[in-house]
Amino acid sequence: MDLILLGAPGAGKGTQGAILAERLGIPKIATGDILRDAVRRDTELGRRAKAFMDAGELVPDEIILGLIREVLASPEAADGAILDGFPRTTAQAEAVGELLNRLGRRIDAVIVIEVPGDTIVRRMSGRRTCSNCGRVYNVYTEPPETEGVCDVCGGELMQRSDDQEETVRHRLQVYQSTTQPLVRFYETGGVPIRRIPGDRPIAEVQESILRELDH
Ligand code: AP5
């Protein structure tokens, strides 16, 4: 099964994608996670992407398309994947379609997680991510047992550099102008669109997604 998770920054794609990956037994692939890891390790990809990410802009397609080719061709994605955070532009969507087509696959469904803008700004100000294992918390809704420390691995919890309010508002605009139109792109192409209200407890959102996927 190949699924796309669409939704504004902070809608809960990463949170839902991680649970869904376990339930469905297919990997979640997130371009944002791959890019942040590259920035942390100071690789060439990270150096090229960092300024765009810090400004809340999309990393240019010419950089992302190579990355998408690599991850979709990887053995771990051989039986399908949950695509979190990509495609984000029409060029990326076309590339994903062509790559899957060559592998004899197609997008089975697009899950759109919908959350109002003001909720998102508050969520993002409370997000903390483990610097070691990547587990995501929220100081308001999903706090760790000990402040600043990951429950799973004891790593230090960090705030993302692009989670400042002004940057979040810019990322929301970029989502609306560039990525949201992909819903229509897929609708026109006959791909099932599953709209999920995301402003509810995490477990309820997950149940709705599974119901929509007939699981
Ligand atoms: P990326 O990492 O993809 O960020 P994003 O799309 O902006 O999404 P987020 O990771 O911010 O949010 P999310 O929806 O995963 O929410 P989460 O589950 O964490 O991209 C970052 C940057 O990288 C981009 O701006 C761009 O520069 C670049 N980039 C990445 N991919 C690219 C691409 N394909 N092309 C070009 N550039 C690219 O949840 C958020 C918070 O809310 C957490 O604290 C969580 O605990 C909490 N929460 C989640 N669900 C709930 C709930 N139901 N109730 C209460 N709290 C909740």
C-alpha cells in the first residue's frame, strides 16, 4: 500500500504516520526528517537545504527530486510506504507518480489531515523533538514524564528552529499556496481522498484514518 499524508505544518502527519506505520507494517518516509538529519550531520544535502528550512520555504524541487528517487527505490519501501511531507509540489507529485508507475505501483489513497490555523500555531509552539531518537512530544498535550527528557531513550528534547510563530505562519501560507492544490491534482487523477478532522485527540484521529482505509 502506498499512502500520502497531506496536511498543514503541525497537522499531525508525523504523529499519525508513525502509529499508522506500525499498524500497517509499512515504513513512514518523511522528507523533513531526512533533511533535518542531513542538516545535523552537515552533509552536502543539509548545507543546501538549511537556509530554506530555517526561513520556512520549501527546499527547491531540483534538490528534493533526487532524494525522492532514492527513498522510493530503497529496499525498505519495496512493499509500499507512508509518504509524510512529500510530494509538496506538482513537480514532486508527477515524479512520485512516474517512479511508482515504473515499479508497477500507484498511490492508493491521499489522507488529508485538517486542522484550523490557530490550533496549529499553538501546537507548534509546544512541540519538542528528541534529539536522539526523533520521538515527538508536546508540552501542552503530549508532555514527557520528565521535562526536557525523552521517555523512550533519555535523549534531550529540542525545539525545532522553524517552529517560531512567524516562521510557522509563513509555512502555513506556503502550504496553502503550493501544497494544498495537490488535493485537487489527485482528485482529478481519480485517487481516493480521505479528509480527516485532525483537531481531536491523537487516538481518535488514528481511528478515523484506519476506518477510512477499511482497516
Ligand atoms: P516537515 O518536517 O515535513 O514539516 P511540516 O510539513 O511543516 O510538518 P511538521 O513536521 O511541522 O508537522 P506534522 O504535521 O508532522 O505534525 P506533528 O505530528 O509533528 O518539513 C520541514 C521543512 O523541510 C519544510 O518547511 C521545508 O523547508 C522542508 N521540506 C520537507 N519536505 C520537503 C519537500 N518534500 N519539498 C520541499 N521542502 C521540504 O505534530 C505537531 C505537534 O502537535 C507535536 O507536538 C504533536 O505532539 C502535536 N499533535 C499532533 N497531533 C495532535 C493532536 N491530535 N492533538 C494535539 N496535539 C497533537
